[in-house]
Amino acid sequence: QQRGVSLIEVLVTLILISIGLLGTASLQILSKRSNFEAAQRTTAAHLANDLFQRMRSNRQALVDYLDADGSGDASPGTAPTKDCGSDLVSCTNAQLALFDIEDWEQQIVGVESAEDGVLLEPSVCMEGPVGGGTGLYEIAIAWRGQMAHTNPTINACGDDSGKYGDDNENRHVLVMQTYIEVD
């Protein structure tokens, strides 16, 4: 008659517990990646809405916002001639638009940090009616995500930049549109 636990039973138990712990660890890693991707998407949406609000408050200079888009690489250009961020400074609509774009691009570049999990290597593309009149405006923000996926065809923003992998497998894109009516 046997008493106690055999060595084989102990090894089988250890193997089963190890498999369970490995599964739990892989779920934890997947969860962290998903949270990182969600943080990136949330930040991109917040930044796009911020620019839309700036454009709505300065409707007479919509064409200046579109012209300032430039190459779409989301890198700050030269500083505007006037700091329109103060209530004490008087700026024209065009100067305010240039200030808004520069300040907004600084925000995009400023949030680029792997630790924060937001917008690595961003690209920005803007479209709107010719001449900046009443109509539908679109902001597309592309960034390098951690999780590879098939290349999104929703928008070509950043598609040929080479920043998102050989086949753009790490290119993540958020596209937002809004209708702005000029008075």
C-alpha cells in the first residue's frame, strides 16, 4: 500500500501550474500592449479635437491652417513672429492660425514618449475645402504602434514616410472629420 505523493505526480502538478502561470503572464503582456494602443488612440483623438476647436474659433483663417499643414511630418517649424498665446498681444487671424499650428505641433512632439505610451513618430495630414471656406475638414494622425497589423487603407497619411515598418505594418491612423461653417 502506497503512502504520500509520488515524484511523477509532483512533476505533473508543477508542469500544469507552470502552464497556467505562463498563460497568465502572456495575458498580462497582451493587456499592457492593448492599454498602450488605447492611450495612443485617445491622445490622437484629443489632439485632433483640440485643433478642430482652434479652427472653429478662428474661422476667418481656415485657409492658413490648411496651408500650415506642410509636409505632414508633425515636426515644429519656425516659431511664429508673434506669441498669440497671451491676451495682451494683438494678432491678426492669420498670425493666430500660425501660432495655433506651431503650438499644436509642439504638443504632438511633446507627447512623444515610449513611457507615456503615446504617439511615437507622428505624422499629421489635414484636408479641407479649397480656400478654407465652409465645408468638411479632416485631420488624420498617424503614429507608430507596438502591435503590427495589416496596413490600414483608411488614409494615406504617413504612408510613404518609412517610419512605420517595411510594409507600414506598425502604422496606426486616426481620422476625424468635422463640418465648419464660415460666417
